[in-house]
Amino acid sequence: MTAAGRRAWLIAGALTGCLLSAIQILRDARVPVRFLPGVAARVNGREIDAAGVDRTVAGLDARLRQSEPAARQRVVSRMIDEELLVQHALGSGAAETDPEVRAALVRAAIARLNSEVSSQSVSESEIGAFYQSHRGAYASPAEFQVTPFYFESRAFPNLEEAERRADAARAGVRAGQTAESVQRAADDLPFAPPGQPATARTLANYFGPRPAEGLDRLRAGEATEPAAFGRGVLLLYVNRRVDGATPTLQSIHDLVQADALRDKQEAALEDLLGSLRKSGRIEIAPDGHAGSQN
């Protein structure tokens, strides 16, 4: 190689070195970062909302807020640490494997959706429509004046004889016999039953849930199905039924509004899940194959 050629190579090498040094200097230089209004910080591209920082600072103890700039810096620093940990957890796969993290994400998703729905006011027409379709839920419970027919087993715990007597009593009621005539064939209860009309819940405290749960379907002059009770079998004869009153919408407006909003939130969640299921790729293993290993 000639002297001129060597000189050209040396010059080219020097220029390349200068260019690489300049690039390194520019890369290491701290270029001022521009933030949009309302952004307090940015962590790996994720923005921290300035309004959230302000709310946190406002909620601090007054002594901690004496120097607001310092307090704000501490809050921003803590939120940056939190964001870094969240990103680290998501990057490490915790959202896919940790049950607590998954449960927290589900709760957060539902809370976010509920908050969005709550920001939309429930119209008076929606409140009225919800009230009309759920009137029964706001009515006071019906009350029943009952006569208990109790048939004690002579061979307890065998209840066959008591069940036959109870079935005969119910058949007599259906045939039109009076409560007094049927009661003459029954045994005395070991306690005094309520003599005044009472709700099904109150009667359940006396006679158990099974006889009481059938009362709402009965009218005066009918009897419940026989049920095991104490040392025998019991059925309740309805002497009188007093249906509960339904309050006006105006008197329970706030309650109905809250219920209508909750119903709207539940509907929004169902719609979201339906949309996600429709757009997602879901594969379910056939019965008998889930969890199997070859």
C-alpha cells in the first residue's frame, strides 16, 4: 500500500472514531422529557396520573403536608416504585400463576367497570321500570295465622305411622274438613304456637324451614305438606293470610335507584364478559381429558 493509501485509511479511522464517540455522547446526554398536561411521571412508557398524586398528597397527615413540594416528591417516588413492582410482577408471569394476583386483577376489573357505570346517571324512566318489574321484592312480607297439626310417632324414630296420620289429615283438609275436626285427631305440641298472624320467617323459627317455606304458595283453608318435626310429623293449616303492602316508588326512591344502578352494573359485566368470550379464543378440554397426562 502506498503512503497516500495508508494516510487515507488513518484519516477514515479517525473520523469513524469521532463519529462513534459523538453518537455515544448524544445517547448518554439527558434530553429533557416533555410531559402532557396531567402526567406526573412516566415509567417504561406507563404514565402516572398527576391527579392521583394530588389526591394522595391531599390525604396525607397535615404534618406530612407542611412542605408540599417534598411531600409530592415522596408520593411520586412511591408511585414510581409501585409501578416498577407492578411491571416486574406482570413481567415475571405472576398474573398467570399467582392466585392472589389474579383475584386482585379480577376485583380491579370489576371495580373499574362499576365505577364507569356509576358515572352514568340512572334515568327516572329506568328507575320506574326497575321498580315495576321488582315490585314484589319491596313489599312487606305476608303474614299467616296458622293451626299446627302435629302427629307424634309412637315408635320413634320410625315415623311411618305418624306420616300416615299426617297424610290423612291433609287429605281431610282438601276434602273440606274444618280445622277443628282435623285438630281433634292430632297430638299436642310440646310448646304453645303463636296465636297471632306471623311472617313465614317467624313461623320457621317455631316449626323449622321446611313447613314455612311452602306458606307463600298457600291461601286460607290450605295446608302445607307434612314434614318431620320433633318426634313426629307436622303440617300447618292456614286459617288466614294477610298479604304485605307494597310501598310507593316515591317513598323508597333512593333504595330503588341504588338497586337499579347495581342491576345496571351487573348487566354491564355480563355484556363485557359476553364480548370478551366472543372475541377471545377459548378452548375447553373434552370431559374426561382435563388434567390427564400421557
